[in-house]
Amino acid sequence: MGDDGIFEELKQSVIDQDEEKVLATVDKALAAGVDARKVIDDGLLPGLDVIGEQFECEEIFLPELMQAALAFQSAMAVLEPKIRESGGEGPKKGRIVLGTVKGDLHSIGKNILRLLFETSGYEVWDLGIDVDLFKFIDKAKEVDADIIAMSALLTTTLIGQKDVIDALGEQGLRDKYRVMVGGGATTEEWAQKIGADGWAPSAYEAVTLAARLVGAQAGSAA
Amino acid sequence: MIDLIEVFDRAETGPLTSETDYYMKRYVPKLAEVIARYGIKWDKQTIVNTDDELTDNVFSAAVDLLAEAGAYCPETNRVMEFTRDEILTACAQAPTSATFGEGRERKAMRGRRPDTTDDRPWVHVGGGIYTTDEQVFVDTVEKMASFSIVDSVSVPSILHIRGKDARVRSPQEVLATIKTVRLAREGILRSGRVGLPIINGISAASQPASMFAATYPDFGLRPSDGFLIDFLSEMVVGYEALQKVAFYNTIGANIGSTSTPLFGGYAGGAEGVAVTATCYMIMGNLIMRGTYHYNAPLHSKLHLSSTKPLIWAIALSNAAIGRNMGYPMVNLPYLGGGSGTKQYHYEMACYMLAVVTSGGNVFSGHPAMAVQPDSLVPDDHRFHAEIGLAAAKLTRAEAEPICQKLFPLFGDKLKEPDKGLTFQEVYDPRTKRIVNADYQRVMDEVREELAGMGLEVPVS
């Protein structure tokens, strides 16, 4: 079997959300001498792209997305040490600190976003729900985040997103991080009003937005 | 039925597990298992199910789901487990009616069976849309309460104090909640129907302190009103909800157990939502000690409930409970179109035809995607209540072809719905009469179109 065959097999194992098959195929690829980085870039990530598209088109739902993500994460536990051994770096596209703002106990939208970020190659620190504004800021400082992403479902909790942006400004950190907001109660107008860098109406579109923001961040840092 | 303290104890004594493990090792696989076990399948076309074997299978699957997956308490990280016997006993002992209101407005909302065409369902109108102007708030409540066909109202929310939005869990939230309740009762007083019940005077999202404060009798709420207590994420029973259960159960109030299973979330697609929504109604009685259920399944991306698979699932969950438990239900429709638009009325008619013929009571909905402050327009709600009462004279089999005619009129617009009107754009501020001729014309045209499809909707 040529490399194309093994990459197709890796891709399909992710699409099938079959953790055992993913791990077995990863082992097979590594045994055949395929570079760990290529296993990810040419095999697993294309599979996750398909999963993302299927999720967007409602062919699959959150449970299937989670199964695929868990299978991917198991494969990464095998592949990342190999990449480090060979002196390479992980394939991460960016670092994101994510959470539902203070006072808001809703998690599903945020959890979907975490999975989509992770399976799109981002490193994610999920702070959970009801997150204090300083937790966002402290974690972003600690991990040198590119993006702070905040979710809010309720009209009464939206203000928590503004609180974080205001606090970043007061601490002189506003330009250090890109801030994106989303969630049931948010709108593009709201995002503009509070000075966020971006807003997305769905988790899937948030991933595209993150790529744009990380690119802009890299551009402004250069 | 096991007693309430025992229910609370289950949150402290059940198996310890993380939230992720609860979903990935219990709820998600068990849901898939019970769906396969009972052969539950949506054919991607039907809107109103008429297959009673499928209906009963959904109920059985919901019982199995609760017995095998349990519910999850995030504060203790434990699974609240219940045996099949405990669940079935609770179902057998569930209330089949809930009495609301005072004086001449005191009436019972009853659990309904599907295809019951000779009763009058409970008529509930309103919704928790954000209102910015306090005069509009009182006028809106007064107008809704003044419609003679209305049995209870939901009221809009006032989220601000002295012009500033009240932050969740802040002292201002307590004051805003109290203000909402006081003004709601004032609006009802002005309508001349002082005993009319408010069945969501306080948003389910409010903190317990705000809800308890606003329940102080002098502010105008009574145990004969309704108090919503909701589940958070799928199958999650949080301590805040249980605190509310402890309080409202103790004062003998009507508890509206409330759930919002998400299409596209952990529940998956149509089949998962149908089973999970039914399971919530069972849990609403067993855990929340509800006297009625407030069923509000929602699309996770579109934030509305009028997609074809969702209407199928919502109607099916009503039929499953109606045939097997008799717990009174209302269903909150989140609609795509804005107030006063044809899209909005078509969506409502399709939803109402499906759920009312399947055993639900009548509940007018509100705009979701196109929502804007002050967009609760009372005459929409009267029209939708009239549609609900007309639907109650039909069977599911009679409703299905009408729904199939209606769906193409709005299905393609759900992602980018028509914008609607506000209270101020429809009514004369002094007389509260409709002054927007287009608004009235749209409603009249839809009424005529519905008659042409086989649904005569008399003006009340």
C-alpha cells in the first residue's frame, strides 16, 4: 500500500469515529515509516475536516463529533511524543482560552466549540462555565494564548463578555489577545459594541473566525 | 413515588463520575441503545406521527433511558439513579391536572391524550421577550390578559433598573425580578381579570434568591401561579434547580418542570430529541415535582423549534406522555419569523397543529432568531391561540397533510427569517388598538389561507 492508501485509511478511521481503528492505523503508518507529522496532516486532519462538514450539515451530531474527537486525541497522545523526539513541534494552529462567562451555567455550545477547535488543530484551555473574568486573563497570560473565546447564552449574562474586555483594557493587555464572543444571546452588533475582535453565529463559523484572528495576530506581531 | 428528600439524597449517594464520562459512557451510548432497542426512526418526511406503536416505544425508551443512564448532578459529580419500578410508580402517580388561578379564573390544565377532539385545551399566551419600556410591558400584559380565550399568561422580562441592565446574580437582578412580577400583576389587574394566573412570572434562568424574593405574596404572585424550574445541559439536575424545588414544593406552588433538549447537541437528531424530551417529562414529575411540564426543544444552531425533525420530535413526545402518563404539558415554540410576519404565522400553525393534536395544550410562541426588544405583539398571540383551539378539533391524521402544506411556506426561510414588528409599530399607544393596516392584513390573509388548507380558524 502506498502512502496515499494509508492516509485514506487514517482519514476513514476518523470519519468512522472508531478509536481502535484509528490507533491501529496510526501504529501501522508509523511502522511503515510514515512521519508522525504527516500522519496528522495528511491522514487524521482531513478526516476531521469531513467530520466537521458532516456536523455542519446535520448528518452527524455532537455525540459523533465527540467520538471522533476522542479518537483523534488518543492518536495525538501517541503521535506528539514522536514529533517531539524528532525535534519537531506539535501541529497546533494557535492557543485558545475558552469558557462560558460569569453567571452563565450553560455548557453545550461551548463544549461543541471546544471539540471543533481541538479537532481543527488548536490547543484549547477550557475553563468551563461561570468563569470569573480574572480566570480568563490569568490563564491567557499563563499559556500565552492567541485568543480568548467567551460564550454567553443569556441576555443577563452577556455583560460578562464586556467585563473581560474592559478588564483587559484596564490592565493594558487588550492588544495582546484577540477576543471572540458567541452564544445564544450574542449578536454581531453586540460584539462590535463591546469591542470584541470577532463574533460568529455558529461553532463551525467560529473556527473559521479563529483562523482569521490568529492570522491577524501573527501579522500584527511580525 | 419516592419522597423528595430521597430524591435529593440520590444526588449525594449515586456513582461518582465526571461530566464528560457521564455523557460519553452513560447518556450518549444509552440513548443510542434505547433508540435501537425500540426501533425508533424518523422517516425524514413525516411531521405529525400517527403510529401509536412508535409513540409507546418512545415512552418505553424514555423510561429505559432514565433507568439506565440516570441524571447528573454537577455539584456533587454524582449520577442520580432511579430503578425502573421507582420511575414507573412515579409515572403512574403523576398529576394529570394542575389547578391555576384564583376566583372565577381558577381552572385546571389537564393532561390530554392525542386525537382528543372534544375537549378544550388550556390556552396559554405570551413569552419572556425582553421589554425595554415599562409602559409597554404593562400594556402588553393587560392586552394579553384581556383576550377572553386566554387561561394564563407568560410575561415579558424587564431586565433593567434605572436604565441599566441588571447583571445576573446581582442585587439589581432581585429588584428587576420583583419589578417584573409587580408590573405583571398590575397589567392583569387592569384587564379586569384579577385572578388570572401567570405561569412564568419569573424566568427559569433567574437565581433562586431572585425567584424566592419575587414570590413574596405582596408582590402579586401566588402558589396558584406557575413557577418554572429548568434542567440545565442535557440530563443535568443542578443544585439551584433543586433549591427551587425544595422551596416551591414546600409552599405548595405549581411547579412547571422545564426542559430544552437540543437538536444537534448531546441528544443528537430527531429520534434522540423525541426520547430525551419524553424522559424530561418523566423526570419533571419525579425529580422536579412538577404539576405541569414546559417542553421547549430547540435547534442548537438555529435557536428555534420549527424545523421539520423538531416538530416531529416535539409532537411525538407529547403523544408519548399523553398516552402513557397524562402529565399536563405546554410546549414553548421558538419561531424563526419576526412578530406579525406570514412566516411567523405559518410556523406557528404548523407547530400548533402537530403538538395540540398530539396531546399538548395551546401555548403561543415567540420569535427567536428575529427577536428584538418589545416584539411581543399580543394580537399575534390571540391569533395563535385561535389556531390552537381550531387544531384541537382535528386528529393527528387530519393535521399531518395541513402541516405538509404549511412547511414549504417557511422551511427555506428558517436560516434567514423575515424581520418583524414591535408593539409600538402595531398599536396606538393610547387606545391600544391596531393601527398598522399591514399587520391586520397579513393576519387576515393567513387566516384565509389556513381555511383553504382545511383549518378553519374562527375569530374569538
